[in-house]
Amino acid sequence: MQTFEQIIQTNASLIHKVVDFDVKHDQLISLDFTAANTELTDEILDNTDLFSAWVNGKLTHNNARYGIGGYGEHRTIYSRSAHFDAGEEARRLHLGVDIWGAVGTPIYNFYDATVQSFANNNNFGDYGATIILAYEIDGLKFNALYGHLSLASLNDLKEGKFIPAGAKIAVLGAKEENGYWPPHLHLQLIENMEGLKGDYPGVCRFSEREKYLANCPDPNLILKATFS
């Protein structure tokens, strides 16, 4: 039986871009949100405008179109929101890949899909406008969660609606509609939605990392079609 990675690699030529990117001219920079990044003070993290200015400064300084990173990263930035601190152990391990860019950046569907669900998760620090698409590639069924979108991206959606590969599905939302974050896409692959709709944990407790990382494969497998 082929693994998730093997099936995606076999069908790599059929995978479309997620964002616009010219590999010959555009630059991509990796952003670190672990404790190793001492530039991000509590003052910056507690103020979305200051946080956005920090991200934009990194992009500008490096002449980068996007910042990227985050899969399996144990992050400190979630201390900015009580949304991640319920229970004895806080959630800090990131289960997707973030693409940091400008408000209004178009987001595209990477393969034929149907709408599994959508919602506005409007807690501070949450996903904001969210779309989850269901995929099947060579018998492999999985879902992709697109978070931090504009509210208008949810218009005209209904569960079961067919979305062709390459179609524009959303744009990045402003802070008021994306959970009060600097504008970015949270892309997360999910094999088993566990009965959930419109939402799925994008961050887990470190003690639960094996379970969640097994259910949420690395989105970089999909993003190779965009950035390489």
C-alpha cells in the first residue's frame, strides 16, 4: 500500500499552485516562531498591528513575496491568545504550513475537490474565515483546511460543491476577519476530520504530537508545486 507521500509524489504533475509565485523572480523567506526567535516580544505579539509590521519588515528586508514555515514547529506565539491555553497543557505545536503575505492575496485550489465545510471561527487568535475541501487522489481521501481568509471568501459556498483544480477559492483576510493575525494562509492537510466541520485543531499539545502529526501530513508535499 502506498503512503500519503508516495501517492502525492506519483501525482505531482497534477498538483496546482496554492498561491501565485514566480520561481525565477519571487523570493520566499522562512519565518521562525519558536522560542529561538527573541525578536518577537510580548509587546509585539499582543498587538496585531505591531506583529504585522514585524512580518512585513522581514518580507521587505529580504525582498520576499511571502514568508513561510511552521509545520511541526513548537511555537511561542500562541501565548497571545487564551484560545490555545485551555487545560493543564497549552497547545503550541503547529500542524500546518503558514504562508505570510498581503491582504487580498489570491488562494487557489491545488486539485479537484468538493467543499467539506466552511465557517467563521471568530475567536481572537482563531482561524477567522475557514474553508475545508475534500480530496481524493488515487483512492487516497483527505481534506485541506484553508484558514485566515476574507469573510467574502465564504460567499456562494455550500457543502458538496465541486471546486475544480486551479480555481481561485479565497483571498487572505484582514485582521478583523482572520482571527486578528497578520495576514497569512494556514494550510493544513487532514486525513480524518473526526466528525468535525468548519474547524479542526491547527495546533496541538506537545504530548499529543504523534497522534496529530500522523493525521495531518506535511503540506509541503503539496506546496512543492507552488514553490519549486
